[in-house]
Amino acid sequence: MASYFISQDYDAPADFIWSVLTDFTSWPQWFPQVSAVRFANGDAPAAGAELIASGEDPSVWTRWQIVEWAAPSLLVCEHIDSNSPAAPHVHAAYLQFALADDADGCTLEVEIGAQGRGIVSDFFVGVTLGSEVRRLLPRLVDAFSDHVVRAAAGR
């Protein structure tokens, strides 16, 4: 499975960053290429809940399940289904956010991983996901950091 990660330090405790991170309706404000996020079946944020994220084109969607929810330190979502053009090539994918308090605030680590269906698809996913995610992760963390600053200013 190909996986990529980035980390960012914050001058705020993990519980504050967690509250901003897990406000899923605000994800389109900072998560690149996401126009909406909603819970399937009115679920609340917790392990087992399912999220549906719409892409820049609202007709393109991806369904994720929260598989780990350990407030305020770990959120892991696994890909369930999607109607995106790359979906037939993806066997498994995940999105992980880990927070750790330290003396000056906390550190957020974001990890994205995916595995293809078979050797050819695994190569396709590794190459396309790799180049895409290496560009996406810094934009995602920068946009999230800006969102954190706005959230802190609104307290």
C-alpha cells in the first residue's frame, strides 16, 4: 500500500485542533477538491459512522467510514465506495489524522494511503496517487491551518 504523510505543529492544545478537525461540515472550507461532507443516515461522529464527501463536481462522491475515533488524538477513515473515475482501480484507501500534545501545543500528522486492485492497478494507484497526494498534502495542511486561525479568532 502506498502511503504519504505530512505533519504540522500548532500553538494550541490537541482538544482545540480536534474540535476544528471534526467539524465535518466545515471540511469544504479547507479540504481541497471537496465541496460538501455529510453523514450518511444522520450518523453522529464516532467509530462506525459513514461520511459522504462530494467532489468539486457535486455529482462525484466518495463514501468513507470512520474506523477509529479516539478523541482528541486519532481519526481514521477508510474508503468504502466512490463513483470517481479512479474508483475501479482502488482496492483500499484510508485517511488518518493523528494529534499529539506537546509542551508548546500539539502536532497534527495527516496520512493518506491507497492500494490498487492487482499489480497493474497497484502501480496505477501508486503513481497517480503519489504525485497527486504529494501536491495535495501541503495544500491541505496550509488550508487547515488557515481554518484553525479563523476558528480561534471566532472563539
